[in-house]
Amino acid sequence: MTTTMMMMMMMMMMMMMMMMMMMMMMMMMMMMMMMMMMMMMMMMMMMMMMMTTMMMI
């Protein structure tokens, strides 16, 4: 194997690693966003329940 081939392979590996890292970061961001949305929804539901109970009383 020549040096050029080795260099090319190394570059390819680096690119693949970078892509994988980017994908992982995107997935993490998506998960965080989903979690935030879920939390907001839960909070809204709780507030609604509290309001209804207050009204009942």
C-alpha cells in the first residue's frame, strides 16, 4: 500500500467519523427538543387541571 492510498484512507475515515458525530449530535438535539416539548405539555396539562379544580371549588 502506498502512502497516497494510506492518506486517502485516513481522510475517508476522518470524514466518516465526522459524519457520525454530526448525526449523533443531531439525534441528541432532537431528543432534547422532544423532551422539552413533552415537559411543556405536561406542565400545561397540570395547569389546566389545577384551574379546573380551583373552579370547581
